[in-house]
Amino acid sequence: MVVNSSVLKWNLVKVMNEDILDVLMFLLENGMMDDMDPDQDSLMATLSEAGFRNREITRAFDWLESLSAHFDAVPANTSRPSNGVRVYTDEEFEKLGTDGIGFLRHLENRGVLGSETRELVIERILALEASYTDADDIKWVTLFVLMNLHGRDFNSNEMLEAIIFGEDDALVH
């Protein structure tokens, strides 16, 4: 059997990319992100039992910690429209692609993201340290940024549907 090396490489990159997001989605789906001060040891044990490797878990916790550290720089009015044009670096364009950039611009136009929040989403996508991200990855990262920014006041179910399934009328401003 002949294996196409580019297909194999893409699948490997995609698996590596999903590690952090898989851990974060597991935490979200199981209500483990609701606790403002979770016991990290018990979360590690639960995630290990669920089949995640320690490296994946640690990287996901580091990613979340870094996300939380960025919120001091984000103003309260996160839906403030941008008056400028965003020029993407080659690295950003490669990771986001035209669909990802279009998605972020769409959320900005709808008032869901402001320029500062958009920059935070881009920074967090780059922090995945993956050479490939798809539209779903960008949507999930956007959701995690918005959930962490808005805290418990954020209606995650409504925004989840709006972001993941594209139901624009459900977007919360």
C-alpha cells in the first residue's frame, strides 16, 4: 500500500493542532470551565482518565492561563468598531486563511468582536502553535475568548450556536 506523504503530514498536523482544543472542548462540554477556581490536580486526573496526555493537558492549561492574562489589555467596550484596515502578516494569513479572516471580519461587522478582541483571537490562534487551523478551530478559539472575556454573564449556548452554526440573528452584542 502506498501512502501519500502529504496526506499523512496533513493528518499529523491536524491531530497536533487539535490537542489543545480537544482538551478545552472537553472541559467546556463537561461543565469544568464553569468553576472560577478549579482544583487543577483533579482536573488533570479527570482529563487523564478521559485519555488526554499530560503534555496536551499542560499545554491547554497554559493556553487558558495566557488567555486570562491578556484581558487587562482589552477594554470593556469590546465591540467598538475599527476605524482602520487590518493588514495580516504572512504567518497570520497562513494560519487563518481567507475564510478565517472573513469570519473574523464578519463578527466585527456584526459587533461581536471589536478590534482589540479580534487581535486577542488572532494571538490565541497563533498560540496554538499549529501550522494548520481550519474554520472550526477559529470558531472555537473565538468562542473561548468571548466566554473568558464576558465571564458568567455570557450566554454561551446562544453564542455557541451563533458562532458554530452561523445563526447571525442569535448573536449577542
